[in-house]
Amino acid sequence: MKILKKTFILFCIIFTAATIFSSSIQLAMGIPEDTNAHILDRAVLTLTGAFVITLVTQHRFQKKIYRFVIPYMIFIALAMAYVWVCGFWQDLHPNAYRDVFINDTIAYIVVYFTIEICDRLKHRRK
């Protein structure tokens, strides 16, 4: 239950931030609306990332690099699989895989290091 609660909180934070950021950029570029399918795709990818990060960061690896790389590889593999599956029922943008790779990599790095900083601050307070 603790993992689901952490996943849900992380999902809400990331999804809200990503949606506000994406909407701001689209408005600045003169695109006044976003498709419902795109918002749902963002939600699925965000939930996947939040779940993977929550599960894998619960484990302490001997090397810190594994704590970063293993969840990242799982997340990107699941994200690419999701894009591939989506291609069966909707037309994909020609750069769909590249866009998901770049956007999700940036999001993962930001979220990972934010979690790391928060964990270090918690340990210092104790």
C-alpha cells in the first residue's frame, strides 16, 4: 500500500508539472489546444515512470549508478513499448519514438535528482 501511495503522489506531481509546462509551451507557439489522446498518453507514460521509480528506488544497490540506470532502462523500454502499441490504433508522428525518448529522459533525470536531493535532505535532518 505504501508503494501505491508513493506512486500516486509522484504521478500527480509529475503529471501536473508536465501538463502545465507542455501547455505553456504550446500556447507560446500559438497552439491553443491539446488533444485528449495526447493528454491520456502523457498520463500513461507518467504513471509508468512513477511506478518504476517508486519500485526500483526502494532497493539499495551497491553502486549508485545502478540506482539511476536500472529504473531508467526499464522506464524507457516500457515507454517505447507503449508507443509501439499505440501505433496499432492511432497514427504516430514521424518522430514519436525520438520525442518520447527525449522528453521522458529529461523528465526522468529531473525527477530522479529531485528525489535524490530530497532523500539527502531527509538524512541530514535525522
